[in-house]
Amino acid sequence: MGYRDRADGYKGISYGGGALALVALAFGLRMCSTMAGTISAAETPATVEAKLLADPDAGALFDTIKRTYPAEFDHITLDMLARTKAGATRSELQEALLTDLIEAGRRHNRDMLQAPHAAFAAYRRAEIAVVESLQTASPTLCAQYLKQGSFRSNDPNHLPAKVLIDFRQATWEANAAGRDHPVHRVVARPNAATWRTIATAMSAGGLSTSAVRSFFDEAALRRATPDEQCALGLGFLRAVDTLPGDRGDDFYASMSLPST
């Protein structure tokens, strides 16, 4: 979460999380390591594809990528094959697979800005589930994700595999929905009334008045502990999710705008 001064007196949030920061959530070194370790130099494109799709942790995600962005899936498959045949080590394959997934996401994340409500809302709720899990497991990583839009961890306790996979699937689904069924959303900065609605919803969600005030105060938020930053960021995402209909989508899309 960053900040930009607004003429109306509100501090607009330049949000670091999720797809709209164009920084993909690190897929998870543990899962990349497991997947990369199963690929051998004797593979063919068909056998690499089969292994990706059959992976017990990430198979559903690779299936989603293959269905929504087949060219990206083919690129990942061929890159893994080429690196394996060139003698890449397991750790090198692990890093390459993670990089391929992140870069593929970056190429298409802005498609989400035009996603219809159902797909956009599903993405936002999947992201909330990620932040909720991080709040329990590691407030420090939670705060890092909210500020930077990414985190890395090879500790499976930091984020359940299903929560992460659900989030990444929802991201690709929303990207594809925005590409295939664009709603021609005009991405504009929220007005003061919308910010007041967000602040009210954050209070209604259980945050104290002083806590909500600190969220809109750059210096105060920087002084907050990771636990406090995580709770405030989660309260903010939940508040956005309370906006009716497309208003939550429009507000979230506005966070892709550059700081001023």
C-alpha cells in the first residue's frame, strides 16, 4: 500500500497487492521444486505437458492456463523441456518455472481490468482468502504482499497450496474473462464519497476509528507493526468487497492507476 495526495483531502491508496500491481504472487518455491524435479532429459513436449497437468498440487492451475492462454502453457512446456535437455539442475528448473509463471501473468494481468463482475469478484475474494491465510501464518509476509504485491516462501505452512492455487486460477480466469468479454470499464480515480464509503465499511468490519484513520495516514501506517498493517490491508480489501455490484470492480481497477 502506497499513497498519493488527492486534491479532495483523501489519501488515495496505491495498492501493491494482486494482479493490478502487475507483480505476480510468487507461485511457491516448494511446488515449483516438486514439479521441476519430475522432468527428465528424455521427455517430449507431450510428456512434459502430461506431467504438468497431472501434478497433484499445481495440475489444476496448469490446466487453467492451458485452457485460457494456451500459447503461454505451450511456452512453459517447451521452456522446461529445452532447459532440461540443456542440462539444467533441479534448482535452475525450479527458478525457471517460477519465472515463467510470473512473467506469463504479467503479460496478461491488465486484461482483468475489463473483466465482467462475476470473474472480477471471484478474483478479489480469492485474494482476500490469501491475505486471511497469511494473516494467520505470517503477518510479516502478509504486510509484504499488501505493500509490494508479491512474496516468496518455501515454507508450506505460510500458505496452504489450495488457497494459492485457487487464487492463481481465479487470476487467470479473470484475465481471460476481461480479454474475451470486455465490459469497456472506464478506469478512473474514485471520488471522495467512495473513499468515505470505504472508510465506513472498514469501521463496520470491526476496525476502530483510530485504526481506519491510520490507514489513510502514510506516516502512521509506516509506523504500524506488520500485524497492524496486515489487519488494515485485509480490512480495506473486505471493505472494497462490500461495494455493491460493479462499484467494487471499478474501485479495484482504479488502483492500477499510477500514483500522482
